[in-house]
Amino acid sequence: MIEHLILGAFLVLPLLIVAFLFSDELWQEHRSHEPRSDARRIDWRHPLRSLLHRH
């Protein structure tokens, strides 16, 4: 039983990391294509990144 949990963690954890990095890359690409007409725009960052880098 414990072997299955360890194996599952080693399989799922890299998938979660790759998914987070890929979604962050897509988010940055999406933001780079938006027009920047309004200087007072809210800076929408990647949702998880905004949680990690709170001031």
C-alpha cells in the first residue's frame, strides 16, 4: 500500500509542476498580446504566482 502512495506521488508531482509552468507560460503569452492602452490597468498575474509573491 505505501509503495503505491510513493509511486503515485512520483508520478503526479512532476505532472503538477509541468502543468503549472505551462499554464504560467500561456498566461504570460496571453498578456503580451493584449493592447496596453490604459495605464491604470490592473496588473493581473498568474493566479498561483500572485499568491506566492504577495507584498
